[in-house]
Amino acid sequence: MVSFFVDSASTFAAQIDHLILLVAVIVCFWFFLTLGVFLYLLYKFRAENNERAMYITGTEKKYKRFITWPHLTIIAFDVIIIIFAVRAWVTVKQTLPKPDRTVRIISQQWAWTFVHPGPDGKLDTADDIKTIDELHIQKGLVYHFKLTSKDVLHDFSVPVFRLKQDAVPGRTITGWFEATRTGEYDIQCAEICGIGHGLMPARLHLEDAADHKAWQRNWYLGRLHCGFETKRDPQTNKIMIDPGTGKPKQFPNKDLKLWRSMYPASPDACLPAKLAEGGSN
Ligand SMILES: [Cu+2]
């Protein structure tokens, strides 16, 4: 029922949805029953019937059942909810299935930085892909995330995954998810983290294997330019000039070698992305 309002895109989303539905059904049932009894009593003991209210001191045992039985019923239904809640908690927070990929998520006032494993599938290697406010996930793979904060408390919230996790400065929190569909969805910060809290959304791109690969490839193409880059003087912070030509000095782009090793069969990285992809521009 919840997925009628928000798409469900993780392996554990259904379990959370069932829990929400269970709570809603139990609460609605008792709410309407209580309301019905209340309205019935209002009608039955209305003024024109001229019934007098009874004065109950609380010392007579037989009247205590009106308190005891509702109490016991509430506890019984609480236990049912707790059983299902603990099961969901164990799945989402306490179980950590073996990961196919790991991503690093860094929160700060007021943006998300995502470090993805590059084409080698491993984090903390030379081909890692770093993005701001944009997370790319391959459908059908188990991901671990390593969540940190650079400044204050944030909360990594992905409604379609039914996942929320606080980010705590000084701690690296590991969690997991597995996407079950493709599409583009919201990521939010769910912890008031300062004046820009409302301006801290990000986009989640769920892709199949081919699209995910294409994104990695395009990301590198977009960065390589012509295989050369300018550099700033570390002392003056000015762009370094070639004294011979008077123009900015060109340094070989450090990503070029990496690109060639990863995509040996691809068109030359010096071409603009559209040309290399076979476009007309
Ligand atoms: Cu935040």
C-alpha cells in the first residue's frame, strides 16, 4: 500500500511497508472502535434520558476491569508490533550481507559527496569516481555504504529504499542496500543540520549494468578534455604560464593513462564526448 505513494526500490522496502501497514491497521481498528463506543455512550446517556453519573472511587475492584482490560489489550498489540519491528530492524540495520560494491558517502553543510568504485569495482583505487549530490547505483548488486559527516549531524535518507541513517561527525557508519529497479529518485537530508538543511537534496540514479557502465565511461570522457590540463602555481595560485609562448602551460592529464588502460578499445579521449559517442556534434 505504501508503494502506491512512494516507489519501492530496495530488497527490504517491502518489509518496512508491511510494518507500516500493520501499525496503520491496528491503530485504525482501535481508533474507530473507541470512537464508536464513545459516540454510543454519548447517545445513550444524553441529557433527556436523565441518567445520573456514577461516582467511582477506584477502591471497588469490579470497576477496575474497565482499565485493566484495555491496558492488557494495548500491551498485547504492542508486542505484535514490536516483534515485526525487531525483525525489520535486524534485516536493515543488523544484518550486513556480503557486498558486491562499496560507496563512501560524505555529508557536510550542505551537500553530499559520493565516492563510487570505478570500473574495477573497488573503492579507494585510482579509478574511483567522485560526484557531488549524485549517487549512481547498479541494480541487483549488494552495496555497503560508509557514511561520514564533516561537520554536524546529518541523516542519509532514501525514501524509495525505505532507508534512513544518521551521519555522525567522527564516526564512519556502515550500512547496506540492494536496488531492485531502475530510475531516478530523491535523496534527502533528514536531520535539521543548519540554515541550508532544506537545500541538501541529492539524486539517486538506479541503473542496470549496461547503463551503469555507460555512466562510468561518460564520466571519464567528460573529464579528459584533450588529455591535457592547466595547473595553478601552489605559491601564487595563478595559472602557470609557458614563458616561451606566453600561454597557459599544458600538463598531460593524469587520468589519460588510466583511461587508456581501462578502455583500450574506445575512441581517442581527446574527442569531445558527443563525437566519441558517435553523435553528430
Ligand atoms: Cu544535512
